[in-house]
Amino acid sequence: MVLRPKPTHPKGEEPPAIKNSLVGAVQVDTYAGKLQVEWDANAAVTPLGQLPFFIQFLKLGGRFDPWVDDCPLHYFSNNAPEKIDVLGSLFLSILSDHRRYAHITNLMSDRVNSKLLGMSKVVSDDSARRALKKIGEEPGIAWLQEHLHSCYEPLLKTPWILDADVTVKPLYGHQEGAEIGYNPHKPGRPSHTYHTYMMANLRLVLDVEVQAGDQSHSNHSLPGLVTLLNRLPADSRPEFIRGDIGWGTDNVMTELEDINQRYLFKLRKSSNVKKLIYKHHCLGEWTHINKEWEAKEDIIQLQGWEKERRVVVVRRRLSSDNMLAIEYKKEGQQELAFVEGPEDIRAYEFSVLVTDLEDDLVTIFQHYRDRADCENNFDEMKNQWGWGGYTTKTIKSCQFMARMIALVYNWWNLFVRLAIPEKHHEAITSRPLLLSSIGRLTEHGRQKKMIITSTHGDITKLERAYTRLVSFFDELKAAAPQLTSTECWSRILEKAMEKFRVNIGGGNQIGPPLPT
């Protein structure tokens, strides 16, 4: 075989590739006439045009930079991406309502917000997944727990309630910890369980643990809950812990009593609990809470309990207009039988609460009824954020992403409360209003300028929100040189909770006063 002779002179450098438009200019027929269409591949535009305000919020509060600096991610290759590029890409992906790591690719054409975050580029989804694998499990969890704690720490000085609950995340592959357990919506489907601890009413996530699908009982949540409580100073602990029937066990209550932590749980309707309901139903003399609900209290020691505890029995009479029916299976077929009786039959709904609180019946009933807001948190986190996605084969990466999503969720909720303090706005309404818009970045004479075109219909509400934000940011920037990063964050939280604190009757100020 004869080889081709080597060239005497090597080739020079190839001419640089010219970035052309996607296609040439085209003419399109519309109902408004002919339209010339061109693509500009080099324009610095973003669909998240209002993100600079959120970035300023994080910068003034000292949230983003310390989070990146403290991350225990270390590369030793010169070709590895920068740590800020990895975390910034994940941050933008979470904020953009992504569900998969592959969706990060959608951010690569956005050359505006990545620069404003101090990033040099948006990394690929493979780089993001590999980065999470490189972080050690213990230092990674400690890093995220620390920043979750610093996010809500100034709010712990005022009275607050801790909601504990578990939600199920169905899985569709071969993931670590994918086990068949309690899954009411998809029975038989392997899943993960998210053991979550939240600050009630404010909708802030204190911490979250990802465990196997067959570990949904409160006994699996209890170690994480006790660890969280032990990390809090004595003056920052919750007034009480609230949970559903999964938490009303002697093991949980004994553990909380040993650390002097009050609680309010719901009891399962065991045989002894049913006997208690029957006894009080026959005795009468109920305390009216409102036009629907009545309550009575007693002291009981159920089988397996080490001591007696206070219980509150509440009942509600069902409307006579309701048609009651029982559904059952007979010979493999679904059957329906209507409950018929005398015309004056009375049907009641009963619940039994157990607590060591000393409040009156009306207050205890209202405390537990407010727990329904906890389910709204799960609905928002799973359907409007990323708790329903970002699945990998290793449970360690799922642990990191669950806490990372919770942290970004907390930051965004506080930012929205700062802009619109009247009430909580879920992401499905707050993102289109305060985030999504067309932004074009231009530079001239070392001066950057962002031109924003909002696509939201309620311009009046948007203008009012940003007038409040800009005014507060200007005030805080004037005082920032005299404050520490922690004090600046305390001022932000105080302003964000301003309306909420008025609604709950005021309270102690969060953090030191602004210097004059």
C-alpha cells in the first residue's frame, strides 16, 4: 500500500466561521398583509426579562454568592466548568419551571441572565448531573441545610408553627430507593417519599428528606424532625408541631415530650377511639365552635401508650340533603348501596385530636383546621416547581435537588411577598407577573441597558409591585454600607412580612433597626 506524501507546508488556520441567521429573510402572508421575517442569532435577549430584580434581591440579601462559595464541589481538571456555572445553570432551570435535567439545554441561548449572575456559560445537562455526583452526601446535605436555615432564621424569633408531612413522588425507571409503598393515586407504582418540615402559613420549607417509597411512616420522619429541632436555639423553636394521623403515635409523642416540644396531632379511629366517640356522643353537652362544628375534651390512655394524654373530640352534622351511599365489590363487580333510614336520621363526621397544648377548644380546633394549607404547599412544589421531576438513578442527587428546589422556592416566595405583600401568590401566577417578559440587553460605552417588554395583562399591578420594590431597594442600598449581610437580609424579611405581621397582630421586630 502506497501512502500519500505528507504536504511540505502545513495548512494555515481555518477562517473563522461566520454566524449566519437561521434562514435568510423570508416573506410571510398574514391578515395584516405581507411581512418580512428575519432571524437574529446574535441578539442578547431573554424570556426572563424581569430576573434582574430578583438577582438584585439575592445580591442585597447576601443569598446567591455565599451559596455558591460554600458548595462542596471541587474540580481538578482545567477543562471542568466553573462552580458558579453549574449552580447558576441549576438555579435558572429550577426558576424556569423545568422538570428534567435535559431542559437545561433551553437556557443555552439565553446570554443575558447568565452574565448578570456572574456566569460565563450555561453548562450541559450531563455536566449538571455529574456535578451532583461529585458532591459528597454528608457535606452536600449540610451545605444546603445551612443555607435553608439562614434563609428563614430571622423569622424564628416570632411565634410560629411547624407542619410535618410526607408526600409521594412516583417513579418510572430503575432508581435507587424506588420501592412500592403507600401511593393512593398510583397504587403499585414504585416511588420516593419526601419527608417535609414547613413553617405554617408562610409557606417556607425548613427541610426535606428523600427516602424510599416504602418509608412513608412518621417513624422514618422522626429522626430528621428531632435533628432539625435540636439545631434550633431554645428561643427559636416552634410553638408546637402539627401533623395528621400518621403522627398521632406514642413513639412520636414520647420523643417530643422528652425534648419539651408541644404537639397537635390527629388520632386514627381505632376501637378504643371509637368507644370514646360513642361515650361523648351519648353524653351530649357539646361546646359549639361555629354553626357547623362542636367539640368536647377528655383524657385517655390508649393501648400501648405510656401515659394519659389530652384529646379533643370534634364533630359536624352532615346536611340532610346529602345522599349517603356505600361502594363495595361483589363477585368482582363494583356495587353501590344507598344508606336509607328514618326521615329524621342524623349523620355525623367525627375527628379526634391529641395534644399537650393548654389552649381552649376553639383555638385547638382552628389550629388543626389551618393545617389544610400544608397540602397546598405540596401541590405547588410538585406541580409548579420541580419536586415531581429531576429524577436520577442515585438517591443522593435527588436529596440535593429536593433541597435545592426548596431553597429557590423559599427565595422566590419571599421576593414575591416583598413585591406583593397582600397575600401568597403561587408560582403559576407570580412567574408570569414578576418574571416572564421579553428583555433585550444592550451595551454602549461600558454601560449596560435592559429594555423590558412585559407580556402580562395586569400592567397596573405590575407597576405597583415594582414601584414598591425599587423604592425599598434604593432605601436599603443607601443603608447597606452600615449593615452586615445578615442585617440586610433581616431588613428584607421584615419588609416582606410587613403585611403578614399586621394581620397576626404585630410582634417583635425582625433584626436591628435601620441606621438613620
